[in-house]
Amino acid sequence: MAERTGCVVVGGGPAGMMAGLVLARAGVEVTVLEKHGDFLRDFRGDTVHPTTLELLDELGLFEEFAAIPHAKIRRLVARTEGGQRIAVADLTRLKVRYPYITLAPQWDFLTILAAAGEREPMFRLLRNAEFTDLVRDGSRVAGVRYRGPDGDHELRADLTIAADGRWSRVRERAGLAVTAFRVPFDLWWFRLDTSGAVEESVLPTSADGRLFVVIPRAGYVQMGCLIPKGADAALRAAGIEPLRRAAAKAIPVAAEAASRLAWGDVKLLDVRLDRLSRWHLDGLLCIGDAAHAMSPVGGVGVNLAVQDGVAAAAMLARPLLDGTLTERDLAAVQRRRASAAVFTQRLQRVLHRALGRVVTRGEGLEPPRSLVRLLDRLPALGAIPARLLAVGRRPEHAPDFARR
Ligand SMILES: Cc1cc2nc3c(=O)[nH]c(=O)nc-3n(C[C@H](O)[C@H](O)[C@H](O)COP(=O)(O)OP(=O)(O)OC[C@H]3O[C@@H](n4cnc5c(N)ncnc54)[C@H](O)[C@@H]3O)c2cc1C
């Protein structure tokens, strides 16, 4: 027997949870399918930006969010090979309600969205529910098939939203064409126990010619080390000692754990940057990384995914409730959100080229002196990268019906 719902959202990440919550607040019957049993994946980004904080406020969820342990980052600081700290972006110069980026475990952020959703009568989150295929009525997408703990199901819906991330199975099954951009590096992803506090940073830390992304968590630090694309096997063959030394130098309070690091603890993450030229088919819309996979550079993907989720729900709630939804409505969502994705990806590609050179040469981060002097002399310049990274293009607001 096929089940039925108004909208099925595939993927309980930032894009899917936000879309599901806002649609449910409009009174649309929503089912979110999440293939994992919990949100505890350690390779989710942890940054929550000023625009998302404002959205949480509008949704009446800011206090809950503020109660979870988090760090506030007001200046984006890069640490160079020589140990110098360079403030590249200054969020305190922004005219926004929350002039800082928070670093909070994404599983806590998603738990708040899930709990808010579950307070809505029209919302249902199915965990351990993995999308397997699309259901079609002729050329129209009419829902999904998924595998749950109790077997295979068919769920029919007026709209299917693909929010299943950068490896989106939905977009693959839909046959939507993807344009992929070259990314010059991959990430080694590992955690190290710490014996003291670690300074929070969104920008890389350079040590022994390597660049590290550093995410402090309670009792340990989550680290990403940028390596040239495709170099994983050769670097592993050369031995782990250089990585241990560089990680210990980057985070001295993790030196003891770094000395015990083994290759089995180091996961290779394939960094991708791509986008769909068309985000929709009749009955199907892709959002978040499923429409435009973001790299970790700048820590902007979560924010963009959240904004896509809000915009899609705000624009599609009415036609879904009235039963008038057409592909034109889906195209309007893409028109509204694509420019923000394209703009941010362009920015990431510029940063990729610069970082790619640093990673390939293996000399570490040492920005030109002229740039450092300029930032020193004209601190107001720090507002420009702050705006680009922390606010971005076309921030979205909660529609009236979703405000609490
Ligand atoms: C290593 C790394 C670090 C990053 N760090 C940051 C950062 O610090 N800040 C930042 O803003 N961005 C960061 N990004 C980018 C960011 O993670 C993404 O842009 C963002 O998570 C996109 O959100 P999403 O909801 O579209 O997709 P996702 O967060 O990928 O969520 C997709 C969800 O769909 C579920 N799913 C997948 N397949 C299925 C299926 N078949 N059936 C059901 N469910 C399924 C997944 O389990 C997941 O919960 C990072 C990216 C990488 C690779």
C-alpha cells in the first residue's frame, strides 16, 4: 500500500529540516526522510551565521539555540606559518542583529529544528529511512520509495524536495545534469583529544607547511588537513610522522594525542563543488548541497542550505495548500536562490585557487606583506569579507506564518 503526504523531503540536514519545519508551520503535511538514526555525524559543518541566527530568532528558536554550548566568533583570523594571527574579516562592523558566527555542534542545531518540527501536527520525521528511488506518474515525479527498519515503502506526495546533500541519490535518479568544478584539494578528517582550550577559528591554521581546519569540541578537536587532490595514497605511503608533527604544532594542547595518531583514524573526504543547471522537474525540487554542493572553504554551506530551505517553503506553501503547484513555482525558487549559490561558489573558486597553490607548494600560509599592512592600516576593510562570508547574497527571512 502506498502512503500519501503533501510534501516529502529527502534528507534531514540543514536544508531539509528547515524546509520541513517551515512548510509544517504553514499547515502543509510534511514527511522528512533521514537515512541515519541520529544527527551525530562528525563531518557536518558547525558554523551558524548571523543570517541564520536572525532566522532562528524569527522562528522563536533563538533562546533554545543560545542555551547549547557554543563559541561566538567576531573576527575571522587566519594563523600563518610564522604563527602570526591575521584578522581577515571583522563581523563587529556589520549592521546585523547578531554580529558573530557561532560554532555549535550541528547535531544540536538539527535537534532543535527536529524538536520544533515535532511540535507541529503536520510534521513527521522518519529516521533510518533511506530514499531508494523516485515514483513517477508519466514524466511527473509523484513521490519516493524508501527503505525503513521494517522494509520497503512507497510514499506519494504532491512535491518531493531533494535535500540529501552533495552525494544526492535523488538528483541522480532524476537524471538532472551536474556541472562539477575542479577542486585542487581533499581533506584528511580526524579528531584529537585535547588537554586544554583551543582558540576557535573559521579560517585555516598553518603549521609545518600544512593547512588545518580546526573545530574545537568538548574534550577534543575536530581537524581537517588540506592535501592536494588525489595525493592521499602517496602521502600515506610516505608515513604518518609529518602529519603528527604538523598537527601537534598547529594545536599544541593536542600534541600528546597527535603523537598516537594512526592512519586508521584519518578519513579521506572528497571535497566537491558542483551545481545543477536545472534544480527541478515536474513534482521535484533540489535544494542545498543537492542543488549546489559547497566546499568547506569559508564555512558557508550550512547557511546557504538553511536559506534555500526557508525560501522554498515560503514560496511553495501556498500553492501546495491550494493544490495549484506547478513546475513554474519550482522554477521560481531556483530563480530566487541560484544567484546566491553561484555568487558564493565563485568566491569559493577564487579561494580554492589561492589555497590550492599553498597546499601544492607545501610552504604553508604566508599572505603577502602588502595585504597584511593594508588590513592593519585600514581595519574597516575587514567589513567586506565579513559581509561576503557571514551574510552572503540574498539572506532570507521567515515568512509571517512561520514566526513565533
Ligand atoms: C568536510 C566538510 C566540512 C564542512 N564544514 C562546513 C562548515 O564548517 N560550515 C558550513 O557552513 N559548511 C561546511 N561544509 C559544507 C556543508 O556541510 C554543506 O554545504 C551543508 O551541510 C549542506 O546542507 P544540506 O542540508 O544541503 O546537506 P547535508 O548537510 O549533506 O544533509 C543531507 C542529509 O541527507 C541525508 N541523506 C543522504 N542521502 C539520503 C538518502 N538516500 N535517504 C535519506 N536521507 C539521506 C544525510 O544523512 C544528511 O542528513 C563542509 C563540507 C565538508 C565536506
